[in-house]
Amino acid sequence: QVQLVESGGGLVQPGGSLRLSCAASGSIFRINAMGWYRQGPGKERELVASIISGGVTNYANSVKGRFTISRDNAENTLYLQMNSLKPEDTAVYYCNAEGIIVTTREYFKRWGQGTLVTVSS
């Protein structure tokens, strides 16, 4: 099985910064893509940023220039550096990973449990 564990959420003032982490563990042969999603109060879950093998990244327009996604391939860990945070960034942030299981070579797609980010003064 594959597990994702997020950390790094919390309360921050507008204009502040936070760094989220997502550690993937288990029977992983290869991770093809990882991403961060968020779901704000009364909103649908939306893509924040993603990164695929080779390091190609994609960002939602609302976070471009403020958020940076990165990945430590050796540790199967995903990061999201969030700067210049705004109240509208308040949401539960979820990590997602897609790849191949080592034992069966089957495809997997997993979600983390989510971590709450609150931007408020």
C-alpha cells in the first residue's frame, strides 16, 4: 500500500509564509506525478500546483508567483512553499500522488488526509 502524510499547515497572518510537506511511503516503484489541491469553505476541491517526472510544474493562476512546488525524488517528498498568503488561500490542502506499485506494477492514485491552512489577522 501507499500512504501520504501531509504536515506544515497552521494559522498565518496575511502576507506571511508557510511550507507544506507531503511524505509518500509504502510499496512505491515509481511516482509519476504529485500535486497539491485545496478545498476552501463552501468550495470545490481545486488544483493548486502539480509536478511531474522531469520536474515540469503547473500552477493555478491564483497562486502563480506566490507558491512554489518542489519534490525530493530520493525521499518521495513533496513540498509547497507558500508566500504572500492571502485570506482567500484559507483551505484544507491535500497532497496527491500517482504512480506504480513495486510488487504488482499496478497503477495507484492516493490522497493525503489534508492539512488546514488559515490565513487571518
